[in-house]
Amino acid sequence: MNFYELAKHRCSIRSFTDKPVEKEKLEYILEVGRVAPTACNIQPQRIVVVQNLNNIEKIKKAYNTFGSQCVLIICRDERDSLIREFDNKCSGDLDIGIVTDHMMLAAREIGIGSVMVGLFDPRIIRKEFCIPEYILPTALLILGYPKNDFLDANRHLVDRKPISETVMMEKYFG
């Protein structure tokens, strides 16, 4: 499947079977994340792989895992982020988004469902997984086999705004 088709087929899954993600598939997903671009190649991502059911229970204190047997805690090392000098904007969250997006697309390519979550309690994650203060839990990537299959790839015809509402040529209008 070409990239456009892969992008259309990727969807957020919020109900997983109890089938574990195979080691080879997890390693592939992590490798695709490793080669993702980051600002100035700083690579601020730090990923904690959680598969032990006792540790999955710890994540459930911070957010619903939807029955998944594999959660990646995607963190950002504050010591390794590029700061834009004009307004002190940090590139780290953009980098984490790119890395996580690469892993979501890799997961879908090999039949693994995913959902990226940002609305979790990072204090719980930090405490439960002994994450130091300079490492920021930024996203959870919940992985697994979909309980109810993947969504229809053509849903974007109605679920997405038309390009004319989101893309402007040469100057902003709105």
C-alpha cells in the first residue's frame, strides 16, 4: 500500500483484544520511531515500553488502556530539546509528535492498532515508573490488535474538513 493509502487506513483504536503484540512487530514499530526526524537530529524521545500486566495497571491509574497489552510511554528529555531563540518555543513536543506518528503508521502497516493519548495524568506516570524530573511524560501510544477491526479508510470523505478550509495559498485568510 502506498503512503497515502496507509495514512487513510490508520485510525485511532479504543478497544483491543488481549492478544499480545509480538516481539518482532514491536521491535519494527520502535525502529521506525528511532529513524523518525527530529529538530537538528537531537532525538529527545525516551520511550518506556510497558507490557507487564502489573505495569499496565499502573498506567490505568493515569488513563484508560482500552484492554491493550502494550503501551509506550513517550517521554521528552528536557535536556535534549532545541529552543527557538525568537520566542523560546521548544521543538520537543513537535519531535515527540513526529516520532509517535511514525510509530502509529508503522503499527497500522503491520496490522497493529494504535491510539495516541495526551490527556493522561503525567504525575502518576512519573511516580509509577520512576521517571526523573527532567524527563517529561508527553504521550501514551497504546498498541494492540483491534477488537472491532479498523475503521473504513473512506471515512475521511466526511470526517475531515475539505482542504479549502485548512490550506491557504500565499497568505492567511480566515
